[in-house]
Amino acid sequence: MNTSEAIFRGLLAITLTLAVLLLALFPFQDPGSGGYVISVLTLSIQGVLILVAAAGLYFGWEPFSFLDES
């Protein structure tokens, strides 16, 4: 496993964990409140990060290949 794949896997694991925790909090928030709006914005950012990490793993993108060279 190269460095790029390890970084994408770590990013995917952390972001999915935080997204699941955030989804578990939605039933306890009042729609329209400030906390609810922040939660929706945070979940949308996490969704983008999940898509980027999944696409990086699927397509084999290696933006951190310079770290593999020694």
C-alpha cells in the first residue's frame, strides 16, 4: 500500500465515523435552530470528503506519490 492509498483510507474512515455520529444527533436537534444548520453544513462537507476519498481510492489517484520516493 502506498502513501496516497493510506491517506485516502484514513480520511474515509475518520470522515465516515464523524458522519455517522452526526447523523445520530439529528433526532435531538430542533429543525431551524443554529445547531441544526451547522450540522447540515458539516454533513455536506463530510459528504464531499467521503466522495473525494472514495474517488481517490477507486481511480488510484496518487497525489502524495512524492512521499514514497526516498
